[in-house]
Amino acid sequence: MTGVYAGLIDTEMGAALSSGPKTSPRQVAEKTIQGIRSGIEHVVADDSAASLWQATRQDLIKKHAEMQARWDDHVAATRAQV
């Protein structure tokens, strides 16, 4: 099995999201094929995914807390709009 990790991919689904750079589907596909051919279990397809991959391995508890805080802020902002 091979897991593929990517940040925001430039697709129709990603078009609605404007935050940050987007990775081309071609790049994700090429990295995936390279990974499968090389027998890699975890394919990191772009810089965004590589950064997150590294951060979770350095300090998982800290990264989890940061991501939870961002989610909580998002939920609070969404509720405030209602």
C-alpha cells in the first residue's frame, strides 16, 4: 500500500479555496507513480505536505494543538456568521 499526501490540489474542488499555493494534479500523479515504482509507503507530493509531515514527526503534540486551535477558530468564526 502507498499513502499519498498533498496540500491543496488545483482541482475544481480546490477552486473554492483561496488560501495558499495549489499543487497541480499532474505533480501529485507523477510523485505517486514514482513512489509506487520505488516501493515507497508514504509519498509526499508537495512542499506543503512535506512541511506538515516533518512538523508532525518533530513535535506531534505541538502540531496537533496548533491544528486544533485553527479548527476551533474556524468553527467559532462560522458560528458567528450564522
